[in-house]
Amino acid sequence: MTEERRPTMPESQAAPGKRRGKREGAAFRREAQGVKPEGPIREKLMRAALTLFTQRGYSATTVRELVEAAGVTKPVLYYYFGSKEGLFLDLMRTHFGRLEAVADVYRKGKGSVRKRLTEMLMKGFLYVQQDRDFIRLMHAVYFGPPGQAPYFDFDVYHHRYHDLIARFVKEGIQSGEFRSGSAGDMAWIILGTMEIAVEDQICCQASRINRDTLKRLLHLVFDGIAAGNDKGKGKSI
């Protein structure tokens, strides 16, 4: 069993310095020796964190509130995550990892590029519908004032997702499914369509874009980049 990671920052700006955190970390570690990494406790803490960070914000949420919502003690949180910051970062990595796992299934799958890409995007949209709190939290942190939450490199995942879609499109161009052109540009159009659908899910009281609507929008995009639709390309409208 590896030793727990100690908190890298105080719980709040008003908390005493690092020496107090180190002393508490040692005490928490001793109290949590009987906790095993297996089981639902880690997931309970992450669910509680997702709810509270989304409702109250990262800075306004205390460790006490987190452990009370999860039904555990402070030593347990520090055992699993090392700090509130560690919990936040693990939460981000876990959810993005799940989204990337969805993408891998269809990237390596069989069938036409258009079919696999559509299924991957629809599966990702379903994940958004089922986990709106995470998407809201992600947008709130990314677009919110700096310093309100620990730094997390969202851009790495965003670029990786764009590059993944671009590889799909490039494969479609090479196989003759899609028209010739910039796979990167086409990927931006597809991503823009998905972002509109995602924002509709988290910003509107009554969502106007459901799965059927998104599928129609994607078909319009794919029809537009389909092979044979490059006739007259470059002409003024």
C-alpha cells in the first residue's frame, strides 16, 4: 500500500501554513490505515465532490462539507486523494478518461467512417446527457475567473479530441467517403456542431436538441463533406 499524498495547498486561503497541513496529514494517515483502496468509498467522494463543486463552486466548498456529503471522515479523503485539490484533479481526469474510452471503442471499430464517427459522437452526447453536472463544472471552471479552482489543462483534451475527429475525417477522405479538403477544418465544423448540442444541454431550462435532432444535424454536416460535394468548390456564392 503506497503512502498517501499529502495536501499540496491549504484547504482555504485563511488556513494556516504548510507545517500545519503536514502535521494533520500525518495524523490523518495514521487514522486511515485500515482503509483499502478497493470499494465504493472513492466513488462516493467523487460523486459528492461533483455535486458540491457544481452547486457551490470549488473555492466555496470545504473539506468538511465534502466528507459529510460522502458519509466518510477527513482521514479517508486524504487517504484517497491527498487534498481537496487532489480530489478535484482526480475528478477531472476520471471523467475525461471515460470520455476518451468511448472514443477508443469506435476509433478501432469496424464499418464506414461516417457510421463509426456518428456512433462515437452520439455516444459522447449520451454521456453528456447522463452526466450534466460534470459538463457544467468543466465549463464553469474553464470559462470562470482564474484561480477559482486548481489549474487543469483542458486544452490538452480539447486538442486531442479535435485530432481524433480529424483522423476519422482523413481516413474518410482516403477511402473516398468524404470530399477532398482539410481534415482539420472539417473536424472543427463537426466539433462546433457538438458544442452547440452540449451547451444546449447545460444552459437551457428545456433542452431543444435531443439525440434525434443531433443526429439530423450531423447528417447535414456529413452530407456536406461527402464525396462528390466538392463540385464548384471555391466559387463565390
